[in-house]
Amino acid sequence: MRRYWLLFAQTVTIALGIYIVIAALRPAWTGRAPTQVGGVVPVLQAPGGGPAPASYRDAAGRAMPAVVNILTSKALRETHPLLKDPFFKRFFGDKMPPQEQMASLGSGVIVSGNGYILTNYHVVEGADEIEVGLADGRKAAASIVGTDPETDLAVIRIKADKLPVIVLGDPEQARVGDVVLAIGNPFGVGQTVTLGIISALGRNNLHINHFENFIQTDAAINFGNSGGALVDTRGNLLGINSAIYSQTGGSVGIGFAIPVSTAKTVLDSIIKHGQVVRGWIGVESQDITPELADSFGLPRDRGAIIAGVVRGGPADRAGMRPGDILLAVEGKKVGSTNDMMNLIADLPPGGKAQMTVMRKNRETTIAVTVGRRPRQTP
């Protein structure tokens, strides 16, 4: 019996020794994590290398340097003329009432190495001073080159060397579902990139601007993003972020950007003429709806019907009359009032344009000498 007990004790001792060795050298085999005091905790580390799958850091990296922060300030009230008199200044000294200032934040996009920056009109509207902050930390004073309230666009300029310039994309090639990045300075927290898709193209009748052809996106756009960039996955500029639909003031996934094609037209016109020059013929129009066509017995259920003609204006002199249905402008079909406005606005003032109208179920062509659209005040 004593022999069996000694054999059992030796077996247990050997097994315990093996367990201690394994626990020290291969703790994972025992299912227990090692306890270390004052040492390095073992962790899993991913290997270094390129971007993660489906990363857009290259696109963001190409576009971000050209997106700037814009800080504007303007006086809230007029200064009384007497307060500018040197006698009053000497008499009151430091007790002169300070002029109240209001600061505003926005964003902009550098589109030229000459310092031209595209932004929204409402960002710089009424500004007395404009300061631009570049992504590399530099700051520069800016001046307004020109504005276009009808598209809510403005061009400002800074004087600086070695400016990063964004590459313009082609919004005509964009499609619903394409991934886009919105870059700007929301709430003044600093340059921020948000991700989304193109939700819709050609949005109009939103009553935000006079001329509307928005790119709609669900990329987050907030206060301070106005004037920033909407770029594609290659970092090319597709639009200028302009507005959001929100009942709270924050992003709810419905944002609007002005296509870069529109912005480029405004930019070129402002640099060349100091303002945007558009065609005008002096008519008021209304969209034809199926209900309107039934009520008045119109031969078409879509298009633009001339509701009024400015007396003595280009259309009046050419013989256009209320009730005419505008079918085409220079051979381009008119499907709505918005189409008509854009087509006429693109016409050069002073030239003749062929316009096809339907009057009493008969088509006729009228040659209209295009006028210059009066500048609209916001």
C-alpha cells in the first residue's frame, strides 16, 4: 500500500511541475492571461502601410489645402457724424462710445493661383472687413471682387504666394449615388470633412436663389460650411456648399451645393465685367401644369406660358404677347419656367435670338434682340 502511495505522490508532483512550466512559458495553453506588474501589456497591433479599404483620404488631402476659413465683421449701427469731429474726439477722449461689430464665419475655395476665392454672397454680404485663414495657418486680408446675389455667389481675392488651388470637376458627369465629401469650417471648430452621396441633381423651385440648379447631398453641412467645397472621390470640385434644409439649424441630411459650372460662369463674368452679365427679354412666365392646360384648353401640359410682357421691352418690341407658349430658345427646348430663365440668361445682350412660340395652336418663330438683365438687389 505504501508503494502505491509513493507512486501517486510522484505522479502528482511531475504533473504539477509540467503545469507550472507550461503556465510560465505558454500561458495561452492554460486559458489564463499573464499578470504583469510594471511591464508592457501585450496588445494586437495592425501592420503599417497604405490607407484602409474604401478610404477617401487621398481625395480629402488633395482638396483640403485649397479650402479656406472666412471671418467677416461689420458695424451694427451707423456712427453719428458729430462723433467723427476732431473736437468731440478731443473732448470725450477714451469715453467715446465704441462702434459695435458683428463677426460671421464661413468658408471659401481657392480657384486660382492669383488669389481668387469663390464663396457665398451671404457669407460676405455687407462685410466691412474680411479675413481669410488658409489651411497652412497663414492669414490674409481679402477684398471683394464682385458678387452675384441671384446665385448667392461672390468672388473675393487675397494677395499671397504659393497658394494651393483646387481642381475643377465636371458636375455634368455626376450621378445620383456618387460619393462626395463636404469640406468647410462648421461652427468655427476648424476645417472638417464630412462624407455623403449625391441625393439629387438639378434641384430648383426651392426659393433659395433666383437661379437654382442645386446638387443635393446628405453629407453634413452646418453653419460655417457655407462657401466650402463639395468634391468627388478624386478631390475635384463639384460645387460650392450653399444651404441646408433644417428645422433645427443643424444638418439633417438635406444640403445643397451650387454646381461648379455655374460658379465658373459667375467667376469669369465677375473678373471680366466686375459683375455678372445676363440676357433679358422682359417677360413674366408661369409653368404649365396639367390642371392649367385643362382649364384654358392649352395644347400642351408642360412648358412655360408668357403671363406678362414688359411694355417697351425686348419681347414686346419683337411681338411676343401674353398667352404665348415659349417652346424653344435658340433651338433648345423649354420644359419649364426655370429652363426659360436659364436659357435666356445665357444669351449675350445685344444679340438676336430666335425664339419659337405657340400662339393659337400655331408655331411661329420670333427674332428677339436680347437686352441686359437689370442687376437685382437682394
